Amino acid sequence: MSGLQLGYSGIDLVSQGTGYGLLIGLSVVFCGVILVAIKIQRQYLAEDSGTSEMFMVANRSVGTGLTAAAVFSSWMWINETVFAAAFTFKYGIAIPMWWGSGLCFQIALMAVLGVLAKIRTPYAHTSLEIIRQRYGKIAHVVFIVLNLSNNVFGCASMILTGSQLIHGTSGMHIVAATFLIPLGVVLYTAVGGLKATFLTDFLHTTIALILILYFTLSVLTNEHVGGLSGLYDKIMATASENYVAGNYEGSLLTIKSKQAIIWALILKFGNLALVVMDTAFWQKSFATEVKATVPGYNIAALAVFGIPLGLGTVIGLTARALQYSPIWPTYPDGLSTAQVNSGLVMPYVVKALIGNSGIAAFFVLLFMALTSTVSSSMIAVSSILSFDLYKTYINPKVSDKRLVKISHLAVVAHGLFIVAISLVLNYGGADMTWIGYFRPILSCPGIIPLVFTLTWSGQTRLAAILSPVLGFATGVTIWLITAHKLYGAINLTTTEAGYPALYGACGSLFSPAIYSILISLYKPYKFDWREFLRVELAEEVKIAITPPNERDDEEPKSESKVTDEPLPISKSIVSHPELTAISEEKGTAISTDATPSVLASSSSSTDISLDDIHHPFSEETLSELYRWYRIAWIFFIFIVLVTFVAWPMPLYRDYVFSKKFFSGWVTVAIIWTFCAFFAVVVYPLYDGRHAIAKGSRGVWGAVRGRLGRK
């Protein structure tokens, strides 16, 4: 450890003052924008983030376009931009294709799980509620730890990476960068809740995609690159000094790359965990309208493929072609391994070809990628801390207003905690490469047990508790033993190697399936899916019997879509004399249009027979959900077959791209990026045109009223 240092210092591409100004200024601007947006929501769209239902799941009213933009933004980490370019530099043109395929299938799977969760548990707020309802407290706590570890480690790794990049390009103290990155996010997330992150996700997506297109086209058309033809010629001319071990003929322009395959598999495992084990992606699915979940997630899945494919290819290969030319920032030296692992490939290319204005734009892109990840993580963790911990185990009778306050405090606490974790990782000498290899081992053990919770009625409580724990132990053991056997030592260098990380990730992902099946077969048990509806029933009873003067929600509720509205409780959930007795005893009538705002447990719900419990959605809505469920499975299978088999496998042969094939490949990648822009920027504006018009009319009326009074 003595040889490690805090971050990696490259050359200063901008001054410290510029770095501080950009970071603080962007935080203030975004915080101001979102506070204005929240005020407009509350004033003119009847959307109040002061209720837990709005804070956590945005009143389950988010449409397709905004869902696609939000999911895309949450998934467009620094990895998909800065590090896609860095790894393209390391291993060649195979990386962007594998990186894209390692991003999209997880989102397609989440579309399947999200719509199934709407069918099984239509009013859940987090995936952990589903675990608690099926398996009880011990399993609930186990998955809380798994979810928190995944969220905290993923979020902290982004802040770590961002702080190292800012430190390496501006010389800003790495501790200052670590504190400043999440500052503005904490403020607007604590105030605005999940809908605030949806709105800022759209802003992040819009700005980031404009910059991605700007960087891609500006670099490619620069006179020092010479377009697609010029880039190809320069790569071929420098082939001897850019030899890549493990690639066919050592070429950058081949899909046959051993290291690219290893990295791709590790990336797929790690990204699968970052989606399925991230409460934020479940919350976004819970927040959508019935008809928006599957198309919203699948639009995002297709759109995100194009980001590493276009930007990663152009930036990574350009760096290889120009790193020994006089315009390079470190000329006559090229990029060192430490610089590449710290993500400095892209800022160096931007500095060399675009100059200081390009570096300022790079800081903005970096800020977009960081804050979209951090805001999503903060809402997820605050929901776990407030709802799954505080409400469940500390104060089950907490009021709605109090729960929102706890959520606000949880956002602040999480912000401080991830800053501390990021500093620990920095001082420990970790970089994004090591984190990328370790994260699947940490996060994968809970994936299959969680999927089984919604898809397999045979998984028992003991299996759900033990299988992820045993899976994590298996993965870590394989990882460390393989590192020691192959390289003779266990340290940051050997555990960062590809094979130990790949074998460890396989152990963490697949062994829990074996453990779960074996343990479940030991004492077989079949779960009745109707049990999930008890939690819906319990909350309906709570709302029905609470006198109006004792309720926390005095604000008017936003209007729901007809297809999303549950049927009256007496018709849709249960027909049982106990409910009538409860309501008569309290002197209240059972509400016929109440929508649950907070899930709760109730002893009365467990006394009612499952035969008397019915789904709160109408038959038409359930039929529509099952149709989307089938569509989601078809799309998932299609995207896996295309991106895993049909596209890459025929190219994995002894072949170096010709100029014509290379030109066509990169052209398709750039067109895909433009399609992504229309899918997650232009389409959400069209999809939300009515709400935008309504809010705009309200603001215009308020402005005219003020001017008239003056």
C-alpha cells in the first residue's frame, strides 16, 4: 500500500479556479431549476412532493417518454462515456459493441420484472417490501444489506471516479471534489423526491446527449483526424506501436479480442446487479403508468446501446492514433496505464482537438453523468432507510408527513456516507478498473433469489435467506483463491486481473441459484401469489377506517388514469363482513376511490381468507398488464439473441476491419446516437406536451397577474 497515492495527477487541463467554478456553478443552477420545477408541479399540476406516495413513487403517474429518459439517465454512468473510451483505447473496437450489449439486456429484463411486480404487488414502493411480505423479517434484513451495499458501492464508485477525473484534469483537491459532487444533488433530491429525479434525469439526458454528439462529430471531423477515412489510415499507420496482446494480429480493429471478451462478461454480470439489485430501477417501474413500464424501459434499453458504441469508438481509437503526435497534451509521452485506468483518455482527446472550450464542456458532461447516478441512488437509499427500516421496525405508526421528513434526512445522511466511502476508496488506492472487477462479486448474489421471489412459487424462506449469503462467500472465495493460484499473491494488482474477477463473478451470480433450489427442495413449499395482496388490503382498511381529521394528507390528490385506478375495495380486493364491522365500529365509510399512499401491515388482513381477496385492478387492466408482460419477455429474448449471438459471434474470427467496413460500422454507431437523442429527448417532450402546456399556462398566467398588479 505504500506505493499507492490519493488519486492520479495528470497534467492540469484547466485551472483549479475553473474547476471549482464549474462544479459549484452547475450544482447551484441545477438545484435552482429543480426547485422552480417542483413549485410549478405543486402549483399547477397538483403534484405535491410533500406526500410519501409522491416522494417515493411519483403517484405512479409517469408516462412512457419521461420513463425512458429517466431510465436512460440513471443508466448513463461515467462508464458509458468516459470509461467506454478508456477501455476502447486498451482493447480496441470490440469493447464498444460488447459494452453496449452489456447495458441493454438488463434494462429489458427490468421491464419484465417491473410489469410482473405491478401484477403481483401493484402498490409496492420498493423491491424490499416484496421480500418482507413473502419471507418475513430475517430475509428482509438480508436483502436490505444487499441492496444498500449495491447502492452505496455503486454510487460511491461514481463519486470516486468523478473526483479522480476532476483531480487529474484540474488539480482540484480530491477531498474537495468528493464533497462538491453530491452537494447540489442532496439539496434538490431531498426537496423534490422521485419526481424531481425524473425531471432532472430528463435535463441530464438532454444536455449529455447534445454534448456526446458534439464530442463525437467534432473529434471525427477535426483536421488532425480527417474523418472516418483519416482515422482508419492513422490507426493502420500506428499499428506497430499500438499492438494489443490477445487481439487477432494485435489489431485495434478486430472483434476477436480475448481481453475484450473477459471484460464484457464481467461488465454484464456487474451491470445486471446494478439494475436488478438497485431499488431505484424498481421504484421507476412502480412510478410508471400501467401502459408505460415496458415501452419506457425498452426504449431506454435500445437508446443506451448507442452511447458507448458511438462515443467510445471514436474517442478511444482517436486517442490511440494521436497519442504520440505533437498536438497531444503530454507529447512526447503517450498515455500511461495509470492515466488510462483513471479515465483520462477522453479529456486528453478533447483538450488536444477542441481546446479549453471542449474541456469546459467535458466538465458539464461529467457533472451530468455523476449527478444522474447520485440522485437516483439517493432516492433509492432514502426509501430503504425511511420505509423499509424506520417505518417497518422503528415506528410502524409513523404519519405520512413524518415519513417524508425521515426520507429527507435519509437523503442527507446517505450523501454524507457515500462521501466518506468514496474517500476511503480513494485513500485505499482503488480506481475504476478495480471497482469494475470487484462490484459483480459484491452485488450479484441476490439477483437470482430476488428474481425467484416474483417468478418461482417454490423458493422457501430459508432458501431466500441463505442462498445470497452462501453465494457471496462462494464468489469471494473463488476470486481470492484464483488470484493467489494464478499470480502468487492477493493484492490490488492480482485481484484486478481479469480471470480471478470473472470466475468470482460467475460464482457470485450462479451459485445462489443452485443453493436456492437445493435448500427449497429440502422442505418444499408453494407460495400463494394472493398473499402479496394482503399488504394492499391492509392499507385499504387503514385508509378506510381513519377519520378525515386524523389523516396527514390534506392536499388535493392528483387525478389518476382510469386504467390505473383500483376498483372499490368492497368489489375488487375483498368481500368480507369483517371490513363492514370495522368501518361501522369507527363510524366511517369504506372509501370507494382511495388509492394507498403507504403500505402497512394489519392483523385484520391476515385473518381474511385468501378466497375472499381479489386483485385491486380491473380485469381490463390486468389483461393489459399480462399482454405487456408477454411483450416484455419477447423483447428480452430478442435483444439477448441479437446482442449476444447474432451480431458479435459471426465477427469473432480472424478478421481485421477493412476501411469500407470500418466506415459503415462507425456511421451506424453515430446514427444510433442520433436515434437515442430523438427517443429519450424529443419523444418525452411530445409525450408530456399536455402537462408542459398546462404548467406553461399556469406560469404565464401568474406572470401576467404580477405584471398587471404592478
